Amino acid sequence: MKLCLLSAAMMFVASGAMAQHAHTSGSPSETGQSQFAAIAEIVTLLRDDPNTDWAQVDIKTLRDHLVDMDNVTTRASVERIVDGMSVMFMVTGNDVVASSIRRMVLAHSPMLQGSSDWTVTAGEIDNGASMLVQVGSDEELNQVLGLGFFGLMTIGAHHQQHHLMIATGRSPH
């Protein structure tokens, strides 16, 4: 009896698991850590494109950019100062992180401005960079405050194309 119940339970669990994963080909699809996954995605696109100019491909530069993204996202400290309709983000870190912050903030600020109706300016400061976001309404101010620095850095669905440009030796900025 116990053996029958165990067999039935195993069949139920197995069929549930199979149903959950019926959309897969039976092989793993996750490429691992996110930086590795981003590189793998770009490599797949490049290899699938018969027009790829391999002499221009530079995956190391893409990897360096992804390290910058990781440093800023996981190792930077952010201080926020609100003054009327302006929000100043002071983003700092140790020497290695500060370099990543400067590269990311100075490059992304024009992208953020181009993707919004806000005035966005950035500059270097000791141990990092500042980003000033000026808005025109309380609603926009609340959006900037709600998103915070890290949310603002994601605005403008340009990152995937940006990564492809870096990998193919083209300047994304």
C-alpha cells in the first residue's frame, strides 16, 4: 500500500514538473550569472548574424562595461538632496567603484534626458559623480523620488542595443 501511494505521489509530482516545464526543450536554458548571461546573449546574436565583422568584435569591452554596471548597482552609495523641483544624487564609492560611477553616470545622464522631459546634468565629484534631475511638476518629482538613482539608471530601453554596440566596437555614446 505504501509503495503504491509513493509511486502515485511520484507520478503526480513528475507530471506536474513536466507540465510546468513542457515549454522547454529538455535542456537548461539559464546561462548563469547575469553578466555571463548578457555576454552569452550578445555572442549568440553575433554568431547568428552572417554580417558580423569579427575584426571589430570586442567582448572584453562589453565585459568591462558590465563590471561597471555591477559596481554601480551593488557597491555605490547614494545620497539624495531635494531642492524644490530638483533632485541631486551624489553617488560615491571606493577608487574602483568611483571610476565605474563616473563612466556610468556621465554616459547615462544624456540618455535619461533624451528619454524624459527632465533636465539632467552630471559631473564628477570626489569618489564618484553627481546627477541633477530637474522636473516640471510634483507628479514628475514624485516619480524621480520613487525611482531613485538606480531606477533612473534603467530608463530608456537602450541597454541591450548599447551592449551590442559595445561588443561590436561601436561607440554607444
